[in-house]
Amino acid sequence: MFPFFGDGIFTQEGDAWKHSRELLRPQFAHKQYDDLELFREVVDDLITILPEKGMVDLQPLFFRLTLDTTTAFLFGDSVNSLQASNTAGEATFASAFNTAQDFVAKRMRLQDLYWLVGGKGFAAACDDVHRFADQIIDRNLSRDDEGRSSGKYVFLDFLEKNTSNRTELRSQIINILVAGRDTTACLLSWTFFLLVRHPKVLAKLREEISSTLKGSTEFTRSELRRMNYLHNVLKESKKASLLSPAIRHVLRLRNVALRLYPSVPVNSRTAIRTTMLPVGGGPELKSPVFVAKGEGVAYSVYSMHRRPDLYGMDAELFRPERWEEDLPLTKDPVNAKWGYLPFNGGPRICLGSESSPNLPAESQLLTLPSTTVDFGLNEAAYTIVRLVQRFSIIQLPQGEKVELVGVEKQTMTLVLSITEGCNVELSR
């Protein structure tokens, strides 16, 4: 990982990792994008280039959208990849970014034999990504005093003041770019991939957005939050809520997409001391498993999220309504805490999610719009609402494959994307 990520939060351990986490965590507070203006400008760009009528693959556009929002947040200025047909620099970066991640994923799977994968192709991809990041950093750090005193929050300005050297600055930027671009783009792609294959769910979502927001696209996060029933739920436990049906439905859809297609489907941890896993060994997989210090333990969130003992016998189906039911997941406190991990768990839980500790799935659903909500989730929800508002028809193109959920071809690097794209037919 190191040749690509450098010395950043993803590769660090111990005190260096703690320092990076303490440094970065406050920067993802919702106040930095409370008015949603950061998302609004980029989604406007997306809507502008989408056809008024016709078929389009949304997945590559979502990757460009999330690149634009992430660079706008990090650097104060977006690379505006949606405003221009793929420029040479942006295309090179995107290709190198994907290539480097593919190499990293393969190296991670090989563990101690990681050195068998790499070579000139990996080195070239890493160099291209680093060069692109350096160019953006140079451009934005060279802003004049007037540009820096505009009052606009810029992550790069903060990071420059709190990092010791240029290489460290670039490494942290690349680490955040990976997290901000790919995970949210995959979440959006899988959500629309599922919606066009489940038209009744999309129709219900459309009806609720229309009746709640009355067609307005000028709404802020604070306005959305006033339709939120987090505090009532926590205090009164499932009594009638004040959350708008539209926003509640969007949150259910996001949870379903994250359950069936978690952005990081497979992960691993290394034991810092000799320990035991309580179950998983023996012929019936119920005996303890010995794990020596230094050994790695891989786990699949993708598989866990499809377990019928946690999510019901129809766990493989896309059915947002399950989140309003009494799921088997909530019966056991351990399962309730660790059975739904779209943002991982423990000390390395996703930045922005950690102040809301792992809660039962139903509670996690309701706490997503809280003050600790993740940057990417706000971006995804806002994008979904705007696209549904804009297009009267969003449907599966004629001749497109219709398969059981999970049978479609998937591509896994560090994240999980759709091999054949997210093709949809749009009409205004």
C-alpha cells in the first residue's frame, strides 16, 4: 500500500495513526458543508451534461462527481471534471488511480508475498497519481492572500499548517481522495442500479420526495435536519416521528445499498497480541480460533450483510422496508453492534461516523443525519434527491440484463463497483 498511499492515515499505525486521526477527524464536521452548496454546484454540473432523453452509464459520471466534490472540499477549488470532456490530465489521473488501487488490492491479498505483484506498471501509476496531486496542491497553495481570506473553508490550508513536510501533506491528501471519491461513487452507482431494477421502490421514493419537498431544490442540511426525528427516537423509542417520509425513504435506500453492496466489501486486521476468536473453528464452526500476534484476520462485510440469521430469509433481496421491521440482527447485543458495518467498526471506523458508535441497524439508520453524519452520505443523499426531482423517468434501458441481486458481474479493487456499469434511461 505504501508506494501509493504514502505515510497517511490508511498506512499508519500506533502514535502516528492516532495523530493523523486526531488531526483529520474534526475537519469532517458537518458545519463545513452545512448549506450543501459544495454538493449543489457539482450536482448542477452533472445534471447539465446528462441527456434530456436517452441512455447513459451513470457510474463513470458518479466517479467524476465525487472527484469534483472531494477536490473542492480538500483544495477550495474543484478539478471540474464534469465541466469539461475528460481532459488529458484528469483522464490520466483517473486511469492511474484505478490501476494503482487494483495493484494495491492484489498486494493486500498476497500478504507477505505482496512483492510478487507490482513492477513498472504499479510504479508508473503511483507516479501519475502523485504528480496530479502535487499539481493541484501547488496550484491551490499559490493562491493569493485575497483568495485565502475569502472565508471559505479549505481543508488544504488547515493541513498545510499542521503537517511537517510536503510529502506528508501529499500522502494525507491522497488518502482522503481515495476515501472521498471511490466509496461514494460506488454507493451512488449501486443505488441507481437497484432502483431501476425495482421500479415500485423508485416510484414510492419519487412520490414521497415530491410531496415533501414540493419540487424545491433550494434546501439546506439544517432544513433537512429539522425533518429529522433522531432525538424523539432516542427518547421515545419508535413513537411517531417528525422525519419527512422522503428523507426517511432515502435513508432506507442508502442503508439497503450499503448492506447489499458495502463500498469496502472485504477487510482485514492484524493481531497486535496473541488472542482467540470466540467462534469459527471446528467442524461446526463454533469452536474458538487461535490467532497469534502478527497474524492477519480477513473478514467479509459483503457476506455478513447477506446472512439470513441477521437480516431474514430474504436477506439477498433488495427490500428497503426491512429496516422498519424487527430484524433478527437486533435480538442479540453483539450482532446488533457488529452485524451492520458499512463504515467498519472499532478504532478505525470511518472518519465522521465514529462519534455515533456502532448501534443496532435500526438505530444506525436513524442516526445517519446527526451532527456526526459522514460527508459521503450527505453527498449521496443530496445527489439522489436532485436526480429524482430532475428526471420524470429513470428506468432500466430496453435489453439491459435483469438478474438476481448479487448475480451481476462485480469488480473489486479496494472498493466494489459494477463491471458492466450503471446503465439507465432518463427522460425529463
